[in-house]
Amino acid sequence: MQVLKFGGSSVADATRMSQVIDIVQAAVARDRTILVSSAISGCTDALIAIGQEQDPAARAQQIDALRSRHHGIARRLFTGVERDAMIAELDGLFEELSAAPAEACVTFGELFSTRILARKFACEDVPTKWLDSRQLVRTLGGVVAEGLTYANILSAVTAAPEVRLFVAPGFIASDGDGRVTTLGRGGSDYSAALFAAGAKASALEIWTDVPGMMTANPKVVPAAVSIPDISYKAALTLAENGAKVLYAPTVKPAMEAGIAFSIKNTFDPKHPGTLVSGRPAVKAGEWMGVTSLKHADKGESVVCLVGESIPSRASAAVRILAALSEAGIQPLGEVTGEGDAFFIRVRPTVENAAVGAIHREFFEARAVTVIPVFIAGYGAVGHELVRLVGLSADRIAARRGRSIRIIGLANSRRFTVDLRGIRPEEADARLEAGENAAGGAFVDAVLACAPRGAVFVDCTNDERLHERYAELFRGGLNIVTSNRRSLALPFVQYAALKAEARQNGAFFRYDTTVGNSLPILESIASDANCSDGIEAIEAVVSCTLNYIITGYDGAKRDSLATLLRRAQDEGLTEADPRTDLGGKDVLRKLLILAREAGVPLEADDVEITPMLGPEFFGCPLDEFYAKLAEYEPKFVALEAELDAVDERRRFVASLRRDPAARHGYRAEIKMQRFGPDSPFYWISGTENVTLVRSEYSAPLVIKGAGEGVRLAATGIIKDILM
């Protein structure tokens, strides 16, 4: 004896029922068979709606629609008098449905489908008998009475030795009082296992619309593959934790009876599918699958990874956490579970992304991972970023196993989005032919189509774009920004953005906002997040001012006004260079530095002494340059004074521990003098220097180029790939 069960998608219409008939006829040629079937696809939901409908006319209309579907199947499968007999039988069942109480409506679907199948096989001259599962499968107190059920089934099949094929409805049963009941959604699998155990079958096949159990839900993870064979225990764990291909209670009767069962694809009968068995001999450390289950009442989802004979739980847990970290997902706790099952809690918004990340780590070869990127800002840095992505693609793929695919690009006027990718060499033309970017249209387009895990890069100087960051995080995007205006916000807004990123499992990286591609922020954050607290930070981080200050040599070279105009012409300053001279840009950078150090500094906490006196501000730009020329002798004299004592002036932002200050630190920006023993003395041009003093470590000096579009673009690529 063998049992074959077919799901609703397998018997959805006449064409699919014909496929089932072919499969079952081949099985009957091998051995006596019990066919267990679900209702046709969508029927159970329709019956639930019928049972809930209070309006008699609407209820009758819904019943007629369902009757019409079944009549259509009968008309295609049968001809002549057999067709008339089949339709009459269906009409009788639908009359019973019309008179049935609301709670009993849901139990009719399997009666319809199995009556059609049983009559069709009888017409094909297969000795067939329809079994009424309501009389055979019995429950007591809501639980299947297995002893009684098995005895009923065995008696039914042994009483008809001439029958080659028994057809039985799944899902339905009856309770101790004889009332019709059900085994739960997905219960037809359970029915099949009960029939297999009761009939002492040698084989059980569950036919569905996928090729067996898979390493993940293929709708969530396209790279998922079929599991060739799996143990009862592992299959049960996956089913209980979200793997919908198998109804969890199915496993127990088969396991207790020692019946190995197969899960196969009706639409690809030659595929071997998955064999579920005792599986006594397995290769140590073999992984089976990853699934997930949403717990709406707790506001969380639980991802479950299942293996067979895993030798080290600790090692597996480390890999799980590393995979989530690499995907920018913050779990809600540690890895739990026992034996070969591993559980990790995540936010529902990142549930699918977490499943995908763990699947990549445990089931996929390390092929090149494509990172989809949207770039806002196509000025000097954005243009160079696009160029470098094209130039370095092969090297990045070879060394990092990743590929950056630009799928969106915008400047202040136009934008273009193409999920297939925008080739760097075509970027200018694609952008020129793009859509109007007014009114935040680019971000709207990104939110409408972005794949989860994509990266949004802000290369702009926009003062408002950060207002859309939270939407982007909630939309499943990560953000990389070189726009320091997006971080020099009131601390409460800055903290809210960081929290939004964490809550949505996204990363928020901005290393290029201070020091370009220098590792300043990561070094400060590393100290601040460890036991070695920050004592002081001193930084020369204004490329503009350092270019002017280190380039000025009194009467020996160009005047200060000439140097400043040159810096303005080269794009090193704001449109009005006094923005830089007044320390506004340095202030933004100091706020970012302080916050990475864990100090919630606000702009009002910083004491700023501009490079020039108040008389240089508040007047027209031409008048400003005229005043600079007038003051040139004083600048020359000051430079001579510095030369005499071998000192140099630098515009320094500093943060020093001070218990009396509001946040425990005093912050200021001003000109300071340094001798040859200081690293600030030796810098020139657009170089930056940051000096970090901590409680226990020796002072850390970070020095290097602080300006340059190529360096900025390189830093952004590093943040994308990190």
C-alpha cells in the first residue's frame, strides 16, 4: 500500500487534475494506492467567506460561483452520461452546502474534489472506492484519536481487497459526537500521514507545487535549492518555524510508523524532491534550511536555521551574527536554541533580509554579490565616484567578491533610475535624458522601486536632503553620505537618524564627512566604544584654511587676498569664502567628531574665534577683499614674528575633557600657535591632522590629504563595501 496526497494547486482545474490522474495511474500500476486530496485552489477561502456571509442572497451568489468552477472541471473531464452523473452528484453536494450551518461550510471543499477524482478513475476502469474521512478520522478533545483512526482506516482498506485505488478527502474528520471537524489549514498533509500509518503503507508521497522542501522560501531567496533528504526532526523543526511546504503535524504519524515520505512537485514529476526519513547516517555539519516566522504580538520575527549533526554550536552562532552584521542587520538578542536548531530574533521589517543573509552564509557559494546603488549629486565627487566604479569594478569583484551596480543617478535638475544598471560611460547621457528632479522626485522614485539593502549615496551639499533619510531607512535602504550638513544637525535629530537606521537594520556611514578618506571617525568611534575613553581631540580639518595659512609666507610670496581668491577659483571655498574663514565648516566637522566620541555636542556649546576680526564680516565681498589688501602689512608683520620664534599658526578645532562643561567637554575653534614638536607644525596645503588623546593609549596622530575628489570618491566606495 502507498499513499499519495495532492494539494490544492495540484487539483486547481481540469488540466491539473489530468496531470494528477497520470501520476496516480502510474502509481496504481505499482501497488494499491490511497489518494488523498485537498480542495481545489481557493475553494477553502471561498467556503470560509460563504460561512461568514449573513446576507442570504449574497451567500447564494457565492455558492453559485463556486458551483460554476466545479461544473467547469466536470465538463472538461467527463462526457455524455458520465458528465451528467458527475454534475448531478456535485449539485447534490452543493444543496447540502446551501443548507449547512456556517461552521460546517468549510468542510465541503475536499468532498467536491475527491468525488470528481474518484468518478474519473472509475471511468478509466481503475477499481476505485471513495472513502469518507469523516467516518474514519476521529478526534477527541480536538486531538486525533490515533488508535481509533488507524483501526478504522485499516478495516476500510482490508474490507475491499479488490480495490486498487481508494480516494479520500483530506483536512476533514469528525469528533466524538460525530460532528464534522477539521485538522487545521494544511491538514490534508496530516490526513495523508494518518492514512499511511493506519493502512501500514510502505510509502507516502506529498505532491505540491514546489520541488520538495527547499533551503529557504524561493519567493524570499531566489537562490534557494531543494533539499535532497532530511531527517524527521529537522523537517519538523523547519515546518514548525515557517516552512509552509509541510504541515508540521504530518511528521509525527509517519515518524512513529517509520514511514519515509517524499515531497514532490506535481508539475515536474521527474524531479526527485525531498525524502523525509529517519536518516540515521548523515555527514557531520550538514545544513538543511533557513526559515522565519513573524510574531506580530511581540513585534518581532524569529529566523530559524536548521542543520544535521552540527559539531559546534558556538561556531555556527558566530557565523549567523557575522552574516547579519555584514548585511547591516541588528538582531534583537543572541542566538538561541539547542541541538541542530538555531534561532535569532529580528525586527519584522528586516525578516526577509535576515533570511537572505543567513542563506548566503550557509548555503550559497561566495559568488559576486551585487550592491545596487543610487547616487544623489553629480558634481565633482559624484562624477568621480561613477568613473571609479567603472574603473575598479573588476578589481573589487576579484578582491571583495562584490560588485557595485549604479541603478539611480541624480543632479539638481534631472534624475534617471534603471534597476538593470546604468553603465558609468553612459551616465552623462542617461542623466541628460532623465526626468525632472524637482520637488524631491528622485527620492520618491527611489522609495518606489529600491530593492531592500540598496545603498543611497548623498554626494550633495543639500541642506534639506537629510530630511528624507528616515524614509529611506524605513524603505529598506542603507545610506552613505559625504554631506556633512546631514550630520551637523541638532543632536536630537542626529540621534533620531542613527536610531532609525538601527531599527530598520540599515547602515549609516559618513566617514568622508571629516578628513575625506582618512580613518578619523572610525578611529575615534573605536576608542569611544571601548574602555579607553577620549580625553581630547585636536584637529586641523579645514582644507580651505590650511591651504591659505600654510601657503602664506608674508612678504616672500602672494598676499593673503591673492591666496584666498585662488582657493575660491579652485573650488576649495564656499561661494562666499568668509563661511570658511568664520569657522562654520569646521564647526560642522567638530560636531561630527564629538558625536562619534560619544559627546552630544551642540553648535551653541562651541566657542568660535574666527580667523579674521568682525570687521571683515557683514560687508559686500568686494569690500571684504579690499580690507584684506589694506591689512596685508599686519599679516606680513605677524608672519615675520612667527618666523623669528620658529612657530606656525593653525586653525584648530578642539574638544577637551572638562568636568565643569555642560557635557563634560569644552569645545572651541580658534587660531593657535605651534612649534616644531607638534604635528600641526609640519602640515601643508590641504593636509589634515587629527590628534586623539585617550585615557590609556599613546596619542594617535592621523595625518594625510584632506581634499581631493578622487580621495572622496574612494572613501565613499569604501563605505559602500565596508
